[in-house]
Amino acid sequence: MMLNHARGGSPAVFNFVIKNFGVAGLFVLPFVGLTMEKSWYDTAMCLRGIDPTQVAEDRKGEGFPSGGHSLPSLSLVPLREHPITLRDIVPAALLAKRE
């Protein structure tokens, strides 16, 4: 993030938001960022086969900041029954043992 800022990324984002949505758009920017972060996190959990809306027994009663389970899931993929593995991504020929 600091590298992006150093390369001029922050002014570019702010100028885009102000130009297209006005100054009021700057107030929406943090919520958009948090929504995107939750979407990526929920998607990663669903790919690993972990339900992001389920609460573990030893973590009952926890609230902010660890209360993401009480929000709806923003996952881009459905919950997998089995976690994604390297064999799901890489062709089997590349993972075969060579003699």
C-alpha cells in the first residue's frame, strides 16, 4: 500500500473519486474498501472449505473486531465440501514424481 502511494496511486484514486462522485464520494471510500476486504476473506475461507458465517464454540460471544461471522457472506464462490488443494490448480503431469 505504501509502495502504491509512493508511485502516485493514492492521488489517482482520490482524484477519480472526487471527479466522478464529488467530495461525498470520499466518505464512501472506506466502506467500499472494507466490503472488498470482506469479500476476499470470505472467498478465501470458502475455497478452504470453512464457512465464514459459522462461529466456533470457543469463540461464542465475541464481537467487534472479530464479529465478521455475524455479517452476511460476500464470497464470490460457493462453500466447498473439501478444501482446495494444489492438485485442483496444477495439472497432474507437473506434480508427478520423476524417476
